[in-house]
Amino acid sequence: MDEALEKRILIILGVLTVIFFLGTLKSCSTASRMKAARDKEMVQRLDTEEKMNKFTQEKNVLEEKTKAAEKALQEEQAANQATRKALVQEQLVGQSLKEELAKVTKLKEALEEDLKEALTNKKKAQKK
């Protein structure tokens, strides 16, 4: 019986060895698949992070350009306002000059009339 017992023990140990060997192979296979999935996920994360950094940089550049454009726009608006004020002042000056010219013209006409009358009166006085 010792021999039969030894054979049974050897068969049981062989079966257990095969079971543990297959379990080890399956564990290694699963670990390999998990590592591949983890590496794939890491690559995706890195790609996503690179894209996000690129978009962030582009956003910052566009924000800077927008700020510069807004500043230039404000400067142009200020220059435009100054030009409008100068134009209004020149129009007012032009209008007041026209009014002065009209007054001077009326005064000139009045003086010419007075001069004509004076000359006419002088000629009449000399004829008498």
C-alpha cells in the first residue's frame, strides 16, 4: 500500500503542480494585458495633455492679440474723439469768422454809401 499511496501522492502533486503552473501562466497573461492597457491609457493621457497644453498656449496667444487689438482700438477711438473735437472747434471758428466777415461787409457797404453821399454832397457844394 505504500506504493499505491506514493503513486496517489505523486499524481495529486503532479495535478496540483499543473494547476499552479496554469494559474501562474494565466496570472502572467492577465498582468501583461493590464500592463498593455495601462500603457495605452498612459499614451492617451499624454496625448490629451499635449493637446490641452497646445490649446492653452494658442488661447494665451489669442488673448494677448485680443488685448493688443482692444488697446489699439481704444487708442484709435481716443484719437478719433480728439479729431472730432478739433473739427467742431474749427467749425465754430469758421462760423464765427463768417459772422465777422458779414459784419465787416455790412460796415464796408455802409461806409461806401456814406462815402458816395459825401462825394455827391461835395460835388453839389462845389457846383454851388
